Amino acid sequence: MATKSKKSRAAGRFGARYGKKIKVKLVKVEDKQRKKQKCPFCEKIGIKRLSKGIWKCPRCDKKFASDIYYLD
């Protein structure tokens, strides 16, 4: 089994398949989607993605639907 290197990060799970450009794009999207973001209701940072398009703020306890990967 291939190990993840520092350079490929999360895209290391694909090994030698799919090419560098696609893996770089994937790493950018996944890094952005895993960061805590600003809640549109209470304006505090801490909102997390539960699944595709479902977001939850633990502070104001709101759950809502929005963009798939990250809020803008």
C-alpha cells in the first residue's frame, strides 16, 4: 500500500493514478472544506460541514443547507 507523502497530502491515497493537476485541485478543495467557517446566522467561526451541502453551527445550534464544499 502506498503511503501519503507531504507533497501529495490527502491525494496520496490515489497513488500513481489520475495525474498531478487533478490531485492538486482535490487537495485545495478538501483543505478548504475541512476548515471551520463563519456562521451566517451568529457570525462566529466554528461552522462545520456534516455532509454534502449540510452545515451545522455548534454555537447557535442551527443546521442548514448551502454550497457543497465551502461557504462563501
